Amino acid sequence: MRFWALIKRDVLVSWRKKSNIYQPLVFQLLIVTMFPLGLGAGAQTLAKIAPAVVWILALLSTLITLENIFKDDYEDGSLDLYVLSGMNLYLASLSKAIAHWFTTGIPVILFAPVIGVLMHLPDHSYGILMLSLLLATPIFSLLGTVGSALIMNIKNGGMLLSVLIMPLLAPILIFGAGAVLETSLGNSAYSHLMLLLGCTVLSLTLAPLAAAAAIKINLE
Amino acid sequence: MISLLLRCQKLKLTLQKHAANKPLISALLQIQDAQCQRAGEVLFAPINLAMDQSELTVIAGPNGSGKTTLLEAMAGLSRFSSGYRRYEQSEELNNWLQHSHYLGHKLGNKGNLSCAENLEFVAHINEISVNQQQTEDVLDKAGLAGYQHQFASDLSAGQKKRLALSRLLLLNKTFWLLDEPFVNLDHAGCDWLYQIIESHISQGGAVILTAHDQKKIHDLANHHITLEAIPEEVFT
């Protein structure tokens, strides 16, 4: 009940504060339009770098939303409410991650093909692109809860957050963009996707643990 | 031998004299030798408190003396740097959390949720199910009748405080820990808050709060804690 209540509330809050949802998408759109202008090249060059660009954009656009996962709750005091309700902080962190994934991860996945088209991503790569993002966006949200819990009482901690979790996200980028790249070249993406899945499971089990510990540290 | 007896007597007497400050072993809530730190510095001399049901404790002290820090530590949001809290003879935190509700300076209202949604969330997070009628009743009592669909961010400061205080009526916890609950409230609001505190105490609840110039609430209190900053030289 607590678990769902927290997810429900977070999704509702993000839904009402629309910028949470469209900010990453606008960010992606703005940057992707710069590529053809900056490169000045035809479809072939764009297609070559498309897997990497689509993936990096998905990653960066999620990164800018991570800071607020816990920070908003910390600042308005509603964090105290669920911490003091005796709620298991592992579950609380997990539900925060799930809510973040609903409001950021899913839009990013659904928007990725648009970016793909703008980058002339080869037609047969879209399935794998979305599948790889489906596996990876939960990781962004889960690691984001850890980072956000660590920096929630720091003013302007966004930069610190990026520095903290970027190294953890680098392997995800390698496997994810690698999967799309292999597919676009006509190879199998199986091994990349399996590694990505492994990362998803790993962060699903461990990240809430770390986030819960980070909340405790910050409250002491 | 006689002198020893006499000394024992004397000790007993002094003990009785300080009985108000010394914890009774049977007390429901016991706080023993509690101290808090801020930025590595101890804030006040050790606090002892023993509270039972139907009691009120008022914490007073100048700004910066550590009232909020003490209350947060009592609530379980942070830790005492030394000393402990014991509830029903146990130091286990979860048991205490189930029976207490803390309301601090950060009110915990979500701005873009309506009043009713804010209350529902708090109820659900405390594993209480509420229906629309109950939340409306609670808002009525808090003087927020008709505001149930209003976003919390659209309320005035006093109304926000009322919304936060209305949680107390919804959650039905034994211990209330309130950090300056009278701040931002108008006269009617202060009277209302005084009344709910009084009726909560008469119904077997217990309240710990910090307040400055609320004479009525000071008169009602069973325990007073006055925080005084520890002189610097003690630690240098």
C-alpha cells in the first residue's frame, strides 16, 4: 500500500508539473537538430553516428532530471513523512525509481524513434533501439535515486550528481549504443543486450539498497 | 553505618527533588541524557525526559539553542549524539515511529496536490485507508472547509500550516511532536490548535512541542525543557 501510494503520488506530481515530462524530450529535440547543421553532411554520415547520438541523448536528457528525485521531497518536507512513517527505505527508493521511470523513462523510450528518424538511423535498428532503452532506462532511474539521495541536501548539487553517476552509466552506454550499432551493421546484438539485462537486474537489486543508505546518512 | 544511612537518605531526598527531571523506569517515553550536535558542536546540556500518556512537554529556548535539532532527534529523523530514546522500554525505532507523528518547519505538503490528495497520501503512507468523507471532515475541523480540491501551493502560509496540522487528526497517533506549531496561525487558528492539543491529551495522547510566547500552552504543560547553550569554555 505504501509502495503504491508513493508511486501514485510521484506520477501525479510529475504529471501535473508537465515540465518534468517534456523537458528531456525538448532537450533531445533541440540537440538533435544541431547535428545536421554542425556536421553539414548527408544522410550516410548521420546514419553512421546515429546509434551513438540517439543513445547519448537519451542518457543526457535523463541525467538532467535525476537531481529532483529526492531533492523536491527533501525540500518540502515530504521526505520526512515517509521516512517517519516507518516505511522500509529500500521499498521507498524502489518506488521513487519506478515513478521516475514512468514519467521519464517511458517518454524517452517512446521518443527515441523520432530522434532515430531525424538521425537517419537504419530502418531495421528501431526494434533493438527501443529494446535496449527499455532495459537501460530503469538503470538510469535506479542509479539516479542513489545519486539524488546523496546530494539532496546540497545546493546546486546537480553537477556533483552528474560527476558521481556518469562513470556508472558509461558501461550502460557502451552496451546500449553497441547493441544498436551492431544491429545497424547487420550483426547480432544478443551479447550486448544480455550484458545490459545483467546490469538492469544488478541495479534493480542493489541501487535501492544504496539509495536507502544514502537517505539515512543525509538525515543524520 | 549511620552516616552511610544518612547519606542514603540525603541522596533519596535529592533524587525526589529532581524527580521531575529523572526518568521513571515505567514511563512510556523515556529520553535519557540526550544531546545533539550541529556542525560538530554539542548544542545543549544533556536532556532527560520521562513522559506518559496524557502529558505535555514544552521545549523553550532562544533561537539557535537547538530546539528543532532536539525535536528531530526525538522524532527519529536524526540521532542523538549521546543518550537514547526508549519507547515502551524498547529502543527499537520502528515501534516508536508507529506511535508518533512529527511536524517540523518543512510542512511536507506537496504544492501541486490538492488538500484532499495530500491527506490521502499521508494516510496511505501510514497504512491507513481513508474515504473522501473522512478527509473532508478533517479539513472541516482544520478550518479548510471547501478547500479540498485546492492545490496546496495556492493556500496562504497559515492555511498550509492548518493543512499540515490536520494530518494529526487523521493519523491518530499517540505522540505528537510539533516544532513551533503556533507560528503562522491566526488567533482563531491558535485557539483551535490549543483545543486539539488539549483534547488529544485528555484522550490519552501526549504532545511534545516547541513554543515561545504561548502562555496558555506553557500553563498546560507537565514538563518544561529549557534549552540553554552550553558556555564555550566548557569545551575549550
